[in-house]
Amino acid sequence: MKNLAFLSMILFISVVLFSAFSDPSKKESKQKSLLDKKVDELLSQMTLNEKIGQMTQADIDALKGHYEDIEKYSLGSILCGGNSEIEDISAKGWADFYDMLQTHALNSRLHIPMIYGVDAVHGHNNVTNAVVFPHNVGLGATRNAKLIEKAARVTAEEVAATGMDWAFAPCIAVARNEHWGRTYESFGEDPELAKLLGAAQVKGFQGKKLSDKTSILACAKHFLGDGGTTTGKDQGNTEVDEPTLRKLHLPGYKTAIKAGTKTIMVSYNSWNGIRMHGNKYLLTDVLKGELNFNGILVSDWAAIDQLEGDYKSDIEKSINAGLDMIMIPNPPGKENNYIDFITLLKELVNENKVPISRIDDAVKRILRVKFEMNIFENPLTDRSLMATFGSKEHRQVARECVRQSLVLLKNENKTLPISKNVKNIVLAGKSADDIGNQCGGWTIDWQGKSGNVITGGTTVLQAVKNAVSKNTVVSYSKDGSEVKDADVVLVVVGETPYAEMFGDKPDLNLAKEDVDVIENVRKSGKPFVVVLFSGRPLIIEKQLKDANAFLAAWLPGSEGAGITDVLFGDFNFTGKLGHSWPKTNEQIPINVGDKNYDPLFKYSFGLKY
Ligand code: GLC
């Protein structure tokens, strides 16, 4: 009898032990409580100054000459804004700079490492010779989540190679009005694209495990309704009822949170007159409560300054609304604005205007992410990652993205594909040999820059020369006046680089220079193909009629060969419009599902060979 009791006890203990260790959910909750223990442990040692320091994200231009402030205030995060740069913007230059900043952070009293954020929105676009991917308007046309995840994985490897920890991407705006200057940062007008491709980018950036050396933090942005403002005004007012706001702009955040995004950036826009950075209902009740977002909610660039009232009331309102970390550049004429932030928030806590529980919640979110990244153990750049920076393999992924982003709008008399043995091909148009126009905004400079000095890559002209037979004559006539010997003319035109509010444009007609070059080529009577570089659909009805073939190439980035891969028939067109293509400016906004929907090309349109 005794043996039986003994045996059943052994059996019971082993079952309990086995289930405790084998049941993944139990294992997970075990890890979670371990993590929370570490966070609580560290939090308990922190002074109020150090806690607020962790909530501070200072821009590198504001820190210039005061790097010791990083340890003095135990700054939690540092960023380089669109135009904040250093002397040496090579990958090594940035890695050395990162390690210098991190060394200061590690010198803080509690040695808490900082996390560094950068707008790696289409590759590691701040760094010379990084692989520059198509902007999201082109990635949206691929509809290919696996490819987009792979592209984000490559970007993560190149960001991590410079030490940096955090990409301010994906932008999951649902751009509803193409007059908006940030249309190209959005995957398209349908929330289905934000859901599908936003989640893919989150997974690509954050990898299998956040502690892996090439994993970086994703940042779903800009919450909420950035792409829905009236007239498409950047940082404007999104005037819709709550069901519409939820139907169009919230789905991408649900899938991004499900995909595990560790950070979300708040949007400048207002919703029905209330600025998002002061909207406690959406930031806390909806995002953190209903959607159960437990990561870091970060502000946009000096966005809290736009709240009514003085800086102190801006801080009170935004932190109490649910912001955990504030992005702080120096406003013009001000020094060390981040010190004012720390001083004023400390006052607010001491005056009981911001509860310490709100501070502790924010700091716990920040510390939890830092522990999950294992950054305490690996705070400095892993220099082995430099080996694949800008590599052929990485460029191949971008080239595939370019191929799949192209949308064929017209191809009469099988003008395309062009034979590689064509005797004489002439390229025309301002963007045929211009890497700056090919990449668009957010490339080295915030606004980007036309010309071939901005960064490395392959222009369309170079790609054509590499693609055709050795007997083919290739020439370039920018204004399209020298085409008399051509068998076919390739006219590459479109938008010149811009970013954010500088891209807000009421008139989306082609620039006169582009209209003129197309007219010159039309008058020659030669068959011609128009390749359009743009961050959005433009008004093209007349030029579409004149051209024999016409394709939207969006803002393809550094790998121009992805375009010739398709033009010469090595690959077929697969791209589909992520936007309804308007006939006229007056038709905008025009979106799939509208009543009397009559665009030039419908959402999801795209021809094939
Ligand atoms: C900008 C943008 C945001 C970007 C941030 C940092 O103003 O709105 O998308 O991540 O500032 O550069």
C-alpha cells in the first residue's frame, strides 16, 4: 500500500514539474514576471530626476557640445531628426558616434543605456551608400507582406550595423487625400494595406527575438488619423466621426500591436479640433486600454509645443494624456530644451499635477523594452555587422521590391517589353539619371536632394546601359530634343524630392519641364515610354494619351535596375495601385468605396505583359 502511495506522489510531483516547465504559456508568464522583477528592482533605485531623464529623448543637435548631459541627466533616448547630422555620415562614422553617446549613458549613476532612434523609413537612409528601398507608396503596390518583411529585416541589419536601436517606422498612415505631402510614406488609401504591410515591417525590424543583435525597435506611426486630415493638410485636422476614425485609421495599429511593435509615435494632427498629443481618451483609454498597448508611446518632434498654453502646461497635458517619452529638439534660438523639460516635469510631479504613478508607468515601459532588447548586456555597436552593410545581397532585396512596386498603366502595340538588342534607345527627362529624384525625401537630407551626389545607387540610365546588348546605342537627351535616331525613347519624369509639409500640394499636374519633354518626344513621332517617379498619383490624362506605354515607378530608391529588369522583360509587372488615380485635382479626395467613383484608374489597377 505504502509503495503505491509513494509511487502516486512521485507521479504527481513529476506531472506538476513537467507542466510547469513545458507549458509555454506558463514559461512565458515565468519570463514575464522575471522581467517585471528586474524592472521594479531598477525602478526602486531611481531618483525622480533619473526617472524623468529616461522619459527624455534629446536630438543630437541639441546635445552637441553637451554630451556629458547624457550621463548627468541619465537621458533615456537620443535621436537624429531628419536634418540632424554629424561630420562623417558613413556607416562607420555613425557607429563611432553611437558608441560615444552610449558610453556617456553608461557613465550615468545607474549605468542605464540609452536607445537611439532614427528615421530609417526606406532603408538606413541617413547613411551614405546604405541600400535605399522604395518608399511605402511603392511597397504598397507590391501587396507582398513576405517581401516587405524581408526588406525591413535588411534595413534592421544596416541600422544595427551602426549601433542604432530604433527605426521610426512603419508609417501606417492611411493617406486619403493625395494633396498630402506624406502620401508616399503611407502604403495606400485602404487600411488593409496598413494592416498587412505595417505588421510585416514590424516583424522585419524586430526579428524573431528582440534581444538578437540585428533586431531593432519598430515604431508604428503616427497615431491617430495622420492621413485623414481635411484637404490633406500636413499636421491638420482630421474631421470624422469616431466610427470612421476607427474604421479607417485604427486597424493598422491593432495589427502592429499584435505583431509586437514596442513603440508607437503620436501624430501632430488633431481629431475634430483636439490635438492628438493631448488626447487622453485615444492615447490612454483606447490605445493603452482597449488595444492593450504596453510599449513606449513617444511624441513627435517638438509636437507637445503645439498644445495650447506654455511649455509647462504642454508637458502636464501630454504626459497625463499618456505619452511616455518626449522627443525634444532645440527650438530655434533655444539651448538645451531637454533640461527645461526635466526641470518642469519635476516641478509638476512635486506640485501633484502629474502623479508619480504616471511617471512610474512610463519609466517601467521604457525599462521593460530596454531589458527585452538585452541592451544592458550589449550596449555598444557589434562591428561584425558592418560586413553586410550595402551588400549585393541587400541590394538584391531592394531590387526585387522595385520590380514588384512598378504599376503598368498603359502598353499599346506591345511597346513593352523593349528588346535588349534594340539598336538605338534614347533616355529623356530630368530624372533619367538622377539618384536624388529616384529616392525622394528622407534620403541623407530630410527633404532629399536632386542630382547624383546624395548617395550611391544605380540610375535608370546606368541600368539601361548595363541591361542592353553591347551593340545597342544608348544616349541621354534631357529635354528630349535629340531623339531622331531612336527606335524607342524612355522618358523619366515626375516629382523632385520633398518631405512632410513641404510636399503639401494643391496642384498635382506634371511640372512644365516634364510636360515639355514629353511634348518634344511626342512631336518626334518616335514610340515612347513614360516612367513616372512620384510620391503619389499625379494628373497625367493628356500625357497618358500621347505615350505608347506609361508606368508608375513611385520613389524606387537606389536600385534602378529593378526598373529595367521589367522594362526589358526579364520580369513581368505585378504591381497594383495602392491609390485610386484621379483624373483631375478636383476629384481629390477620391477613394475606393466612394459613391460615384470614377477615377482614371481604380484602386488595385495594374496591367501585365
Ligand atoms: C518628424 C516626423 C516623424 C519623424 C520625427 C523624427 O517631424 O513627423 O515622422 O519620425 O519627426 O524625425
